[in-house]
Amino acid sequence: MLAQDGEGVGRMHTGCIEVVCGSMFSGKTEELLRRIRRARFARQAVQLFKPRVDNRYDALKVVSHEGVSADALPVAHSEELLGCVAAETAVVGIDEVQFFDPAISGVVQRLAGQGMRVIVAGLDQDYRGEPFGPMPTLMAIAEYVTKLHAVCARCGAQACRSQRLVAREEQLFVGGAATYEARCRRCFVASAVTMEL
Ligand code: ADP
Ligand code: MG
Ligand code: ZN
């Protein structure tokens, strides 16, 4: 069995990048928090970040759709994140990483180069089904990529897309269960604005 994440690597201080991706409701935040919790059990110094744009639930916490949460530091951009990472930190977690500026991939590379285990979670596709912001680059430079699936709200198949249920065209429109649902490739409608949902 191949290693699915860098848990062992983190202990060796070799540094690595892990990407947890998938559609909305696929369990990215749950998986990120699970890895963070295990690192804390191993008494590793952990820092958890989130982009400041996303304040759906709580400005100072990362919260899953099931309500599981952990304290997190909101940062406005990748440079601010870099400035907040303490030298003694062993594991850096970042949720909703798709919302960061393109420089986030360089910041993550640098932290991993310093021996940190960097775990990032984010949407691999936007509401149109297009690759989301820095995700393709992060997935390419990562040692470990985990792609999770939700359950299609229409047919129950494995879902890989996030269907926007409101007519908004901007890529960054933060919402929850009222404004998005998970859909499979077949049930997904690419343009929420002009087509019948
Ligand atoms: P993500 O961060 O990927 O958006 P979360 O980790 O916050 O996802 O939440 C995952 C949880 O969402 C699941 O454990 C499940 O309880 C719930 N959930 C709600 N709708 C769905 C769905 N359509 N498919 C799968 N899980 C769903
Ligand atoms: Mg999430
Ligand atoms: Zn479907």
C-alpha cells in the first residue's frame, strides 16, 4: 500500500506538501482536521490558517459542514501567511487554499523546503468546472494528492463538481448548503446562470 499522506515524513522533518482536494461537501476540511489532530497527538507544533475571505461560520476557526472545528488564523494573502509561520512549527495546515493568490505555491514550497509538513485543502474546480486558482500548481508540486468525492445531490453517484444554485457569475462567491450542491459529471450543469438547473 502506498503512503497516502506525509505523516511519517512530518516526523522526520524532511518537509513535504500534501493536497486534499475535491468538490464541496467531499470532506476536505474533515480530512485536513483529522491529519492536524493526529499531528497534535504526536506533540508536533501545528499552525492552521485560512484565507480571510471565508468567514461563513467563524472568523477564527476552520469549521466542517458537520460542525467539527479547530482554531485557525485568518490571513489576507500568502505573504501574510509566510510572516505568521513560527520557526518551531512542524506542521502547517491551510484550508480553502483555492482562494489564495498565485504566490501561495511558492510560499508552500519554501515552508516544505524548511522541513515543514504542509497540508493544504481546497476546491480543485470552481462552479464552472474549471481548475481553481493555485490548485493545479499545488497538486503538481505536492508529494501527496488526495482527491475526495461527495455524493451527488441528484443521483447519488460519486460527485466531483460543485453546482452553484444561485445566478452569480463571480468565481469567488462564498456560500454553503443553500447556494451550492455536490453533483456528478452527468448531473452537473456548467452555466448556472443561463441554463435550467
Ligand atoms: P468540504 O470541506 O469538502 O466542503 P466538509 O469536510 O466540511 O467538506 O464536510 C463533509 C461532510 O459534509 C460530510 O461528512 C457529510 O456529513 C456532509 N455532507 C453534506 N452533503 C453531502 C454530500 N452531498 N455528499 C457528502 N457529504 C455531504
Ligand atoms: Mg471545507
Ligand atoms: Zn448525479
